[in-house]
Amino acid sequence: MKIFWNRTLHRFCSTKYFSTHATESISKYPRRIFSGIQPTGAIHLGNYLGAIAQWVKLQNEGENIILSIADLHSMTLPHDPKKLRTNILEMTATLLGCGIDPTKTVLFQQSTVPEHTQISWCLGCICTMPRLSHLPQYKEKSKDLKDIPLGLFIYPVLQAADILTYKATHVPVGEDQVQQIQLSQELARMFNSRFGDTFPIPHAIITGSEYARLRSLRDPAKKMSKSDPDPKSRICITDKPEDIVRNIKKAVTDFTSQVTFDPEERPGVSNLISIHSFVTNEPVDKICRDVQNFNTGQYKLIVADAVVEYLRPIQERISHYLSDERHLLEVLKNGQEEASEISSKHWEEVQHKLGLKFKIRKQEKIKTHG
Ligand code: TYM
């Protein structure tokens, strides 16, 4: 109850809560933001700058946000159940440590709300196989597999269900998720045109600039990724200071020693400038002016120091939350209850639209009551 009132008050006081968007099929639905993250080990700076920092900002502006720890998505490749359990709790502690406040944002574990898989099945019945086989993430993740799990193939349908289950209007994500959001839009349109207007068409919110696709430190042509086998390709939010310094020192740049921002021609050094700009909250051109007398080798140490300092309080908060498992489970339980309140209402509507549920006529009701 306390959480409900805090959240209501927080939204009421916010001007953004009343904002509207004149985009397709959105205006008649209340603005609602949904996003998710897989609990597959420590998050890296790409996840943080591309998604989590955005969630925290939107939350603190008073937006209506629902966040899912997408445990079902993380089972689409072989997984260890014990590790998954640990990862779910670690992800909860990490999100809290990064500033997600469960009195303002609904934070829950995907598999505890059955409507996701129920609506996913319904969407799977209108989605075609060729459409899924063309998605780049599927191609990328399945290319080295001899036997491709069905779950990996239908992963984006479950993601669409995550979003549509809450009638979300906006989805803040990094650039790599854009195609999945486009599929969610298509499925919403298909469902609406076959069964009547039910879902808003969800729109991706992508952070500006380079943060939407932070690059690997070892190969700036690739995005920073959890699945990169080389741990030196990324900075994880819980990395020790010495590892952060080592990885940034080893970051691949180019043969020009000056520090200039040019993401097309100089992606490596520009990636470092983007990170530096984020953690210091300084504009890119000011940074470039300030460090004009340093070479890239010296500049890497400045970036590393700034990142270590930025992450220090976040790491302290994560350790604090990790020490209280009961609190983490309580946060997830409350989140599940709040998410279920919305999802069960929408699932009932979907069941009616699809002919899965019978309407009880008034007369029959009277009869049964004698
Ligand atoms: P996941 O867990 O891979 O990543 C979580 C978020 O981090 C963003 N991200 C990046 N942003 C910038 N630069 C990078 N290098 C980078 N790497 C990752 C991702 O874009 C994402 O926003 N399928 C999703 C989880 C999910 C979801 C959803 C998202 C499940 N259901 C519904 C939105 C809506 C995923 O695997 O994210």
C-alpha cells in the first residue's frame, strides 16, 4: 500500500506524466514504458549507458515504468539452473544499485507472470517462420549451433509479448534491439487488424549518440557484448578498479596519437570519449579541448580513472543489496504482484478477442442464482 501511494504521488507531481505523443495508435493509450534485461551475468557499460541509465532517468522524471528481468529469454541457450538463480538475484541487486527504485518502478522476474508466455503463444500463432528467420540477432546467435533450440527462434515473439502484455507505448533499449521492437509493432498491428484494436504500437526510445551502441574495446567494429569470449572487450559494472584500468589501457584505438572525436573514422578513441563524456557529464568537444596536450595512451588513463570513480558508489550499493537476499526476494514479489494486476486484465481482454473465453449473459447469471 505504501509503495502504491509513493508511486502515485511521485507520478502526480511529475509534469512528464501528462505528456502525450502524436504517433500511430499511441495517443489513446496511457503512456507506459516497458523494458527488460537478461540475467546473464554482470552487466557491462553498454547495457548501462544504452539502457539502464536511461531507465533511471525516465523513472526519476516520473515516468510509468515496468522492468522485467527476462529469465525466460536467458534459457534460450543452454544454461545452468543454479547460476540462473544467482544471476536473477544479482541482476536485481545491480538494478537497485544503479538507481532503480522499486517504490517508483515495477521491477519483477518475467517467469513469475504467466501472461507473458500465454500471450507469446497467441502472437506465435500469427507470426510467420520466414519473418523470424530473417532477424539479425537470430542469425548471429544460431550461426555456430548445430542444433538450434526452438526457444532461440521464437525469442522475439516472447519479447513482443513482454511489451504488449502491458500495452506499453514506449520501450527504451539499445540500438541492437530495434529489429525486435519492429517485430513487436508488426505483431501489434496484425493482432489489431484481425481481432480489433487491443494493443498500442510500441515505439523504441533509443539514447542519442554513441551510447545506443557502445563498442567493444577490442574490436570497435563490434558492439560491447556479454557474449564476447574476450572479457577485455568490455567493462563490467562490478569490475575491480585494476581490471577497469587494464581493459581501458588495452583498448584498441588507431595510429593517430591525438584525441579527436570522429566515430566513423576513429571508432576506438571516439568510443572512449563517449564513455568519458558520460561518466563526467562533460560535452565531447570540451573533453577534446581539455585533453589536446595528451596522447591516446595518456588519455586512456584519464578515462580509466573517471570510470573507476563513477562506478565506485554503484559498486558499493550493489554489494549492500547483495548482502540482503530477503529484501531482494521481497522486491521481486512486490513487483510480480503489481505486474500481474495489469497483465491479468489484459490477458482477459486478449482471451475475449480470440474467442478463448465465454461471456456470461445476464439471464444465465440470474438462472444460476436461482
Ligand atoms: P540484453 O540483456 O542483451 O541487454 C539489455 C539492454 O542493454 C542494451 N545493450 C546495449 N546498449 C548499448 N550498447 C551496447 N553495446 C549494448 N549491449 C546491450 C540492449 O539494447 C538492451 O536494451 N532481448 C533483450 C531483453 C528483453 C527486452 C524485452 C527488452 C526481453 N524482453 C522487452 C525490451 C523489451 C535483451 O536481450 O537485452
